[in-house]
Amino acid sequence: MVTHVRAEAAGDERGALLAFIEEQRGGIRRSVLGLTEEQAAARPSASELTLGGLLKHVAEVEQSWIARAKGEPPAVARDESNWHECFTLVDGESVESQLAYGEKVAAETEAYVRSVPSLDDTFPLPDQPWFPPEGRVSVRWVCLHLIREIGRHAGHADIIRESLDGKTAFELVALERGETWG
């Protein structure tokens, strides 16, 4: 769903990229507005995805990409034995804890993107089939990839939320602003 990004998006490239990433994060965050933990864990469609799981997944993915760009390991190691856990809230995790984690990750992403000398700076990727075959990507590429990745899952969240209680993305924007829709 299109919402208006910060005015900064009309300025410098870093600001524009960060504003569009934040816009997509907003779609994920809004998808859980007013829901109980049980609703956030529900699977109302043919998919195994849940809103709580999507909230967790997008924060973990964002954190892992920024960690790679910094030359650090991701905070949470995922492999074929536990990759599915990034889509499910497990013991001790809640919507509230994932929203807080997402805020922390967003702040780290913004600080990193603003601190690099150039968006053209590159970093190596592991030699795994799900990473781009070139073996290196730029900070700009990571920002664009995050927009794509988070936006894709924001669309999933729209469908799941509408399946749960009929609320659409437009209604959730209004709810977030304390307004009524329609």
C-alpha cells in the first residue's frame, strides 16, 4: 500500500532509500494494530504465514543483511534445521517484543546507511544459492533489496489481516492515525 514517505525522500538518495524502507516497515507494523497474541499467531489463509511471524521475519532479515554489510555475523544464525523458526513466535516472544526488536533494527539500519562513505561500497556474500551469484553487493543494493523484501511481506500481511477481521491497509493507516476510515 502506498503511503506518503517522509519529505526527506525528495532530498538525498540515502534519505530516500531509508524513507522507503520505513514506509514498508510501517505496513508490517500496522498489520498487528489492535490484535491479540492469538490473532497475530493465527493462520486464516492457505499459507502457513502469521502476522507475528512476519513481524519477526522482516526484522531478522533486515538485521542479518546489515550485519553482513558490516562484516559481522547475523544476530540469529539460521540454517536448514531452524530457518522456519524465523516465521513463528516462539517461547518468550510476543508481538510487543518483536515490535521493539524491529525498532532497534531500524535504528541500526539507519545509523549504518548514514555512516558508510558511499552507497557504492560493497561487501562479500556467502557462496550459497539464495544469494546473488556475483558474490558481492553494494549498500545501495541492500537498501533496495530491503524495500523489496519488506514490501513483499507487507503484502502478505495485508492479506492475512483482511482474512482475520476484514480490515484493509487503508483502514489500518487511519487506525494508526487515530482516524476513522470510510
